[in-house]
Amino acid sequence: MDITRRAFLGLSALAAVTGGYSFFIEPSWLDIKKYKIHTAKWPKTAKTLRIAFASDFHFGCPSVRLEEAAHIVEKINALNADIIFLGGDFLISGVLLGKYVAPAPIAEILSGLH
């Protein structure tokens, strides 16, 4: 097998693995990271402030259905945060096999955050 064909096969395999990961694994991956930040400016008598930040929902991607938003809301609520920030990327545009999801149903489900 010549080098050109081997290179083509190698790149094709890499593209298939990367595409599979991007389409099947990463979109359903809900990553929760916890950090403890201490500052001398925070009053010693004040209670700890718990903050949650969620983003990159990408509703409408073939692997991210709107029905999964309720699961995400449950996970965020389980963190018992005092403040919840939503960072964006709620919708998709131009994603292969994706389907547009209107903002209203997303907002309705995310309104369950407390």
C-alpha cells in the first residue's frame, strides 16, 4: 500500500472517530465541576455563596433533544445554588441533521430552575 493511500485511510479513520465522539458521546456529556474560592473580602460571618453556571445546551442538535432539558434542570437544582447563571448557546444553527427548536419551550423548561 503506498503512502498516499495509507495517509488517506488514516485521516479517514481519524475523521470517523472524531465525528463519532462529537456526535454520540460529547453532546450527552453533562460535566459538573465544583470549585471552592476563598477571598479575604468575603465576610467571615456570611454564609457560603453557591453559584451554578450552565451553558452550551445546543438544543436541536440530533443528539440533544428538548426532552433532555428537564434532566438538566434536575441536575442543576440538585446543586442547591444560590445563583444560577445561564451562559448561552441554547439553540443551534446549520447543524447537520439538526432541527430548530423555538426559544419558548426551552424557556418554559428552564423556568423550573430554582
